[in-house]
Amino acid sequence: MKYLITIALILLTCSLAAFDELSLEHFSGKTAFVNDFPFLETASGAQYRLLLAPQNLLDSLGIAFEEDADLEVSGWLKGTLLLVKELKIADRTFSLRDATQKDLYTHQSDRTVDPDTCISCWLCIRQCPVEAISRKNGKARIDPALCIDCGICIEGHARFKGCPVNAIE
């Protein structure tokens, strides 16, 4: 059983990593929502989960998504995750990151980990696409300045189903 758990953790670790070595790509399509998270749906039917910024920053920039609205996005694609550099909604263009993937705005996420509930499985650390989760005192900790509120640690993505004990709020 110990070996099966080890193999499962290795497979999960390999599923996501930083976007560092990927080239900038451009996409267009319509917005769609899955579990309240925005996706880009292309004309070919591909769906990409948009990795944006915390909602408070999106609100301050006036970024709002409507179902089936036209959307143009440039960013870095890893599997079905799209780290957004720039997006165009209607006639407005918003830049979120520079060419080195550095955030253009200072923001703070409200996401936290309840240390009393966290079981130190580290699955959230391995799955965070922007490496905002680390270990502190044997428990997961979210850096509010790095977290983009993508929700992957909570809701999951692909085979990862999110925090197994609902320790992330």
C-alpha cells in the first residue's frame, strides 16, 4: 500500500509545474464557466482554464466575464491551464503579466489553509500552478502575494480533485 501511495504522489507531482519554459500563445473563443471558474472555449471545442488573478484585483481593474462573451487571450499553455498574460474582452484589453510571467499588479489573495485540518499530504503544493503554496511548520501555507485564486487547490483540476480534507478556505 505504501508503494501505491508513493507512485500516486509521483504521478500527481508530474502533472503540473511552472510555466517557465513555455512559449507565449494566442487564443480566441468564448467564455465558459465550470464550477464558477472562467474558461476559454475555442471554436474547435477545446476548453482552457484561465489562470488570472485574485477576484479583488480583477474587480479593481474592471474585469468581468459573461457566459458566451467573445474573448481573446495571450498566455502560456500547459495542458489545459492557460496562465494569462493579456486578455481582450469586448473592446478593452487588460495586461496581467509581463513577458517573464511576472504579475504587473500587487495583489493579495484571501485564501488560507487551516493548520488544524491540514494533514500535510502536500498535494496542494504539488498542484499549485504558480507555486504559491509552501510548507511552514509541517503544514501547507499559501503566500497571499503569489496566489492567483485559481481554485485548483480547492476544486482540483484534471485528475487532482482538490484538498482531500477541505483545509483550504
